[in-house]
Amino acid sequence: TMGKDEVGARDKCAHRVSAALALVLVAGWIGLRARQHEVALGTLDSTLMTEAYEGQKPITAAVFPISNTPFSWQAVVDLPRNYLVASVSAPWDKTQAEAKPVRSFLKSPTSPEIQEAAATQTAGIFTWFARFPLTSLQEEANLSMVSITDVRFAQGDVLSTLRAQVTLDDSNKVVKQSFRWGEDEGLGVRSEGLGSRP
């Protein structure tokens, strides 16, 4: 009986040590990610980034991890005329951190079609969920298609195919609304590569 009690006690002790070690590792990982998140955010005030703002004052900005390493991030900066996506390197040495603009996605001007689409339940749900909603308008024949995507999920210079889509007739009456995932021709999103502006 004593032998079994001793083995049981050792097993419990080993489990406690393992659990404690796991908690330390998790806490360390969370702490490291938090530190590097702040480092990544700090790069958005660099000269290279502020030049890419073209005199605009950022409304808001965020950085998101793009891999299992805490040293690589993607930034999205919300500007009055556009969203700017940047690749961020955030090494342990803060002085070596840098952000490089990748793509600029121009915001569509407000139109009656976009206003009608925005009033739908589908658009309302999507914009509630989206962190950086980008709306585009495409017109074909007697129909208008309004698409809303979230720049947060862009992969570098490519927008996510997750979107809300609302189709209207020539009197701006909604004829179809849905959530879509997948490739679709002609989403009508205007984007610009770095240095492509005249």
C-alpha cells in the first residue's frame, strides 16, 4: 500500500510541475506577443510610413500577426481617403523594427447605391463584424452590385474574398443580398501599389 501511495504522490507531483511549466510558457508567450505588438505599432510613426500617408492624419490603425512568430505583423492604417496595408518586421531590438507599405486600397465615394446597400441587414451584420470595412460599387447593365470586405483579412496586396454583397436594380431596390466567400470577377475594388500614384 505504501508503494502505491508513493507512486501516486510522485505522479501528482509530476503533473503539478508539468502544469506549472505550461502556465509559465503560456504566460511568457503572451507577454512576448504583447511586447512585440507594441513594437510593431510603434513602426507606424516611421518616416517611411508617414510619407505614405500623403499628408493625411490616420483615423485609426492596428497590427495583426501573420505567422506563428511574434516578430512578423501586418498593419492596416485607416486614412480619410484610403486604407494602407503594410508589412511590419518587429525584432527584439526595437531600433531594427520597420514597416514597409505594401498596398493602398481607395475608399469609394458615397453614392445612393451604397447608401441603400448599407441599410440592408446583411451589410449591417458585416459592418458590425468588420474592423476595417471597405465598400466597392460595380455597375453592369441595369444592376448595381455593392460589395463590402474587411481589409483586416487582406493577404498583403490581395483582399480577402469574404464579403457581404448586395445587388440593386436601376431604381436602387435591393433584389439580392448575401454573404460570399470565394473568387468573384469584377469586385470593383480600386487599389494602388506603392509609388503608383501620379
